[in-house]
Amino acid sequence: AQKITQTQPGMFVQEKEAVTLDCTYDTSDQSYGLFWYKQPSSGEMIFLIYQGSYDEQNATEGRYSLNFQKARKSANLVISASQLGDSAMYFCAMRVARDMRFGAGTRLTVKP
Amino acid sequence: ETGVTQTPRHLVMGMTNKKSLKCEQHLGHNAMYWYKQSAKKPLELMFVYNFKEQTENNSVPSRFSPECPNSSHLFLHLHTLQPEDSALYLCASSQGRPSSYNSPLHFGNGTRLTVT
């Protein structure tokens, strides 16, 4: 069975600084995808970044990068130059075939 | 048209009511999902449909009844719900082939359900 763990219920970061949100996963499948989503208070789930299990390079999308360490089964999200609008819940997810499972989430608060 | 549209955005219903949530996707995807998001709990996968066939029912009580008439539309029929069923219900779609593990789910804005 797939399992996703986010150990940080809440994180604070100063505006313009970088922050790392932790995610570890467990699966016996060789082919899987790792995703990060952002959920503002309005409720919609916004896809941020994807990393495939066979990808050797870390994924980057603008200010988001994914620090993928396959041997450690970790897929941490790094947000650079934090902005006030980055305050939200962040969910790590893993997809095996059609099944996508989510972690418990981390609430990020950006302080001015 | 936005990618995944859910209606209504908010719903208040009594425990004896019958209501339905609707989801429509315009992305050409063939898999659709229902998730439940309760306060202080991870997103719970409820149902998965692939090409109109239900491929997963994650031990959901029978008072929740899904319907997928085609690959663009998904419904969740609700009847005799309990107050603990109050939550945000999220619909999503994606490419549904087993090899599509690299395809993200695209979510709707959700229906916030309150059961009184």
C-alpha cells in the first residue's frame, strides 16, 4: 500500500526567504509520480510540480523546486523568495497507476 | 470553460434530504475521482471511475452513491447523510491509463457540504 507522510503541520517563513516543506513516501512500485498541490483558503487544489520516479533531475517550476531523494524516499518542496500569496495548505501526493494518495498537508504562513 | 467545474459550491441539507453533487470536466480526460476533505484530516479517496467504469470504491458508506454517465460527467448522490459527513467534496479528473502515473489530477473548486 502507498503511504505519504508530511511531518510538519505548520511552517512559518519570512517574506522573500526560502522554505522547505518535507514529504516522505513509501511504495513497492517502481513506477510512480510525486506531486505537490497548493490549497488556498478558497478551497481549490492547485497543481504545482511533478517528479517521476525515473527522473534523474530534480523538477523545477518557477519558484518551486522538488528535492527528490529516491533512496531516502523523500520529495521535499522548496519555495524560493516566498510571497504573501504563498500562504496556504500544501499537500504532497503520490500516484501509482490511477490511484493518487495525499499526505496530511502543511500549513505555510508567510510573514511580512 | 474552466477545466473541472463543480456545482453547487455550497450545500446545506438535512439528514433526511436527497441531493446530488455534479462535476463536469472539459479536459478530455478519461478518469474521474471523488475525494472527501474533512477538517484536520487528509484528503480521502472515495471513488475512481475510468472510462465510466468504477475502478475503486474506498469503503464508502452506501449513503453516498456515485454515477458516471460518460467520461465528462460525474455525480455524487447523497441520501440520509449524517452530520459527520459535513466536508468539502472535491472532484478531479486525469488521464486514467495505468501508465499515466505522470499525469496530475485536475481538481474542481469543491462543494462545501453541511449536514444539519
